[in-house]
Amino acid sequence: MGIVEPGMEAMLDVFVHETDTMLEELDEVLIVSEKAHNIDDDNINTIFRITHTIKGSAAMMNFEGMSNLAHSIEDVFYILRDNPEKLKVVFDTIFDLVFQSSDFLKDELNQIRTGVYEPSDPTELIDKIHAQVAILKGEAPAESTNDAETVESAPVVEADENSETLHIFFDDGCQMENIRGFMIVTQLEKVCDSVKTIPANIENDPETAAEIEKKGLFVTITPADALQEAIETVESALSVKSYEVVAKGDVVSEAAPVETPEKIEAELKAAGIEEIKTEAIAKEVAAAKAAAAPQAKANQPKVSAKENAKQSLLSVNQAKLDKLMDLVGEIVTTESMVARNPDIQDLKLDNFTKSLRELDKLTDELQDIVMSIRMVPLQGTFHKMSRIVRDMSKKLDKKVELVTIGEDTEVDKTINDTIVDPLMHMVRNSVDHAIESPERRRELGKPETGTVTLYARNAGGEILIDVTDDGSGLDPQKLIAKAKEKGILTKPESEYTDKEAFQLIMAAGFSTNTTVTEFSGRGVGMDVVRKNIEQINGSISINSVKDEGTTFTIKIPLTIAIVDGMNIGVGNNIFTLPITSIKQLFRLTDESSIVKNTNGAEMIMIRGECYPIYRLHKVFGIGDSEKPFTDGLLIQVESGNGNACFFADELLGEYQVVVKPFPSLFNHYGLKKMGLSGCSILGDGSISLIIDAATLIANNKK
């Protein structure tokens, strides 16, 4: 390969895999800690361990740039291990630099994977990190952007039309001004949606007491309608000397959210008070703790270090698993051929039948085990989306939170790898297109922080993944107008339902953005999502309400290697239709429910709904394409491109089939565009073609 020294080639794959895994863990720790605006000892140790390991591994493989960069990050967290409180001086800067370092290392790994590695120079990034190390060591002054200096130069808070700010002073010599301020904040949280203070972190930082004594405590509440209740709360508080409502024109700077009173008693002791002597104060402290306990539990940062019991794990090359899955598929096919061998169909062989049942049982168990080995949780994929939301929020100046549900849901490794890009496109679209600016969300009466939710769950033999946002939603009329402008419409505008209008965004070249950014506006995105999902026999549907939000639902199979299918006869040919696509099967006794539209396309009325009929004889050019519907079978199917009915000759039964891709020499025949996703070998050795319902409907629109 030429990337590493002779004799080290076998270690390269191990290095890439382990480093990639550690970088994903690093991103997870950083995101959790940044959200909590705090990093605990366990996470500091985790980051130190990760960077220390990467430093040593990269040096061993002779990747000096990667090793030096990891070493510089290690220096930062070596200092923070002994003095974690120093992080608040450079919190935002350090997190941004470590994220940039993670991206740099990932880019290097991607180059190594390609086999053509040209090392990049991390010197500029290392110099920035060394500058922060100097600040942590006290060898250089902190930047003026940190919280302490901002408060010193301008002790005021940011407010808007929906906020009010109170400036509170406590009695001279009352002591513990920070704790007294926190008690007020805790009471205010009961009547306000949001409470922010300057100075920040008053419950955990005893040094803020002196600052409050000197300059007072600034408290910003949201909404402004709660001002009167807030004033009554302040007036009833102990040791309040005076307060005033700050004019909105005077509030220009930022504040930090108030946290929970985990260490009130410890700080009282640190201030020289062994016990709370005043009964009123004791009651207030108890009330503050009780009121803040649920919020403290909800906001408690998750420890990213593995807390589960140790397991015996073995890393296996995916190519070996693919080969193993192929062999299992061959065993399933061979077993079917033996069981349905025409030479023994009419023979009564009790011992043979008994042995065959035992073989069938063992084959099923083997198949289940191999499939379970290939199953991986969606957790890693979902965590990658957290990083995307974090970066886009900063660049677009939006407040967006990612919520993940069901991240322990497992799918086949191949499917998991395939859905990364579609999910990335959809999450980016939600943040860029759907989530409004904080100002616009306030105008609409929404919380300033928008929410994007990823929700995965099992549904029979399929996995459903919802990508939901509480943003602006889709406007059907706007979509139809844009599609008309692009020449994408296939029928008159008035005939489009809202659901059909939503599907237009997945047409090639469709985009509602008028400007090109690094995230969107090039007309490429949702059509790629649809194609990638359909490649793994999945589908995607859209539901949206204007100004309330949008939900994209991805439906994918657990695995694409072996599927449960219904075999149907069309002429002298056998086709397999995946059971997940079938809604119902029925025969007609008369053709009274058959109608034709203006262009002669055949439709059928089922319980008041009209569905197009696709004669498979006509679609594939075989047999009698005009035979009466009463002489065959109708199969109602559903896909991302809508519901329809397929007309075939007969039902041959339900079988478990192994999906085989078409040989490459068939590529120029366009079989996939015809609606065929692959083929399978049946028990008698004949070939069955597997129908892709979504593609067949999309390419044969009525």
C-alpha cells in the first residue's frame, strides 16, 4: 500500500478501525458535555485516554501530524484532570478546537482508507491549542471573550420584547449573596419559562458572592408577562435591600442559564457556617432543593464511558461476514432444492422427512445467528447527526436541539451504512430549511430552541425511522408552484393532493432555496435520499402541517439478504413480491369495480378509494396482456410512491428467498428501472425475479 513501513500493513486496518471508533466516542462526550455546559471528571479522563491512545497509535504507525495533534489535546486535559475548574476560562474555545481536531483526524483516516495518503499539516491547529494551554497554565492572559471578563466590563443581560430584567441588591453584610440569589432564582423558575443571571453559575461558584455584593444580581425572566409575579417573589425574599426593573434599552449582553443547587450545604460550610441557624433560611434551602431536583435529574450529563458489564468482543472484517451470509443463503437455497426435489415428491419417506425437519430447524437457527451478528444499533448513526446539528446551529445562528429515541434499535450493518447519507440530508434540511430563526419562532409563539427528533422502532419485519422537526412545515401550493416552474408536474395543478405535493420535493433537481449555501440550494438532496432508501428496498413518506412541522418516515427491512416473499405466476414466469409490500390479495367475480380514467388507464375502486392497476403481463411484455381480471389475481401493494394493484395469473405460495443481484452483464438492459430488484433460485432450481414495487410504480405512472 505504501502508506506505512513494510511489515506494518496488517496493523493499518486495526489502527483505522480503532481510531475511528475512539473519535466517535470523543464526539459523543464533547456534545453531551457542551450541552450540559460542564465536563465531569469521568469525561475528562475519557478524553485524556482517547487522545493518549491515538497519540501512541499514530506515532507507532508513523503518522506524525496525527500524533502531534492528539498530543496537544492530551496536554489540555492533563491540566484539566488536576484543575477542572480552569475549563470555564476557555470553555467555548477549547470545545471548538477539539471538535476541529476531531474533524482533522477523521479526514486523515478517510485519506488512509483510500490508499492514497497525503498528510495534511495540523500546525495552525496545534498552535491554537498550545495558546489555550498557556492560558490554563497561567502563562498568558485569558481572552476577553470569557464569561468572567465579560461580566466585569459589562454586567448586563440580553433581553428582548418577551423578557424583563431585575437588578437586585442584598443587605450589607448578609453574606452568601450567591446562595440567596439562587434561592430567588429557584422560586422564579416556578412562575417563569426561563431565568438567566449575571453573574452565572451562582449556586456552584462561591466567588460570585463578592461580585453580587459589589454590583448586584441581574436576573432576566421570560416571558415578560410574569414580571409582576417575579416582583412579588423578590419582595418576599429574605435580605433583599432593593431592586429595580432595568430598562430594555440598557440590556445588551449575554447571560448563562441557572443550574441546580447540588452543593448548597457544602458552600455554606465553606463560608464558615456549620449549620443553618435561621429556620426561615433552612426552609428556603429545602424548598430550593425540592423544586430543582427534577430539573437537576433531567439535566444531569450522561457519562459516555462504558458502564455495562465487560463482554468478550471480537472484531471481524465485514467482508468475512458478507461471505458467511452468502454461504447461509446458499444453504437455504440448497435445502429448498432438496425438500422440493421432484424425484421424491410422490414417495413416502418418513425418516427422510424427519431428518429434513431437523435440518430446517438448524438452518433457521444458523440464519438467525448470522443475521444477529450483522445487526448493529443505530446509536452510532444517530450520534453522527448530533454533531451535524451542533455545527449547523452555530453556523446558521439558530438554536436547535436534537432528540433521539430508540437509538438501540438494531439493523443490518449494510443497511445501517446505507442510511447514513439519507439521514444526514434530512437532518440538514430540517435545520436549514425548516427550523426558523429565534426571532421568527418568538413571533410565532414557539420556543426559541427548535427541535429535530430521530425516532426508530421495530414494526414487524421492518424498521421505521421518523425524522421530525417543529419548524415551518411544507406549503403544498408553494411546492406545486416551484415544481411547475421546474417543469416537474405530471398532471394539472388542481389534481394534486397535499400528500402528492409533499412527494414533489423528492424529484430530481427540485429545491426551494434561492441561494446556494454549503448546506443546500443546489437541487441535490431529497432525490438522493429517495434513491438510496429504495436501493435497500425501503420507502419514505412525508406528513407536514404548515408552521407546525414536518415528519419524514423511512421504512426499511431488517435485512436485504434473505426476505419473505410471495411467489406469483405471470404467464410461464415466476415473480417474487416481498411480503412487506403486500397489503391484501383478492380475486374479482365481476368487473363492476373497474373504471378507466380519461387516458384509458385502468383503475379499481376499493372501499371508496381508487387505485391504478398494473398488468404485470403488459409491464414485462409476457403472456396475454388483455385477459379478463376475473381470470387472475389482484394484489394491493403500498410503497413510498403510493398504493396500487398488480394483476397476475396465480398465487404460488409464500417462500423465504435469498436475494441475488443481477450479473453485471445485465446492467445495460435497465432491469432495475423496469421494477426488478434482483432474482432468487427456487427449490426446483428455477429462477424467480424479485419485484421492486416502488420503482415499478414510479416508472409506470398512470
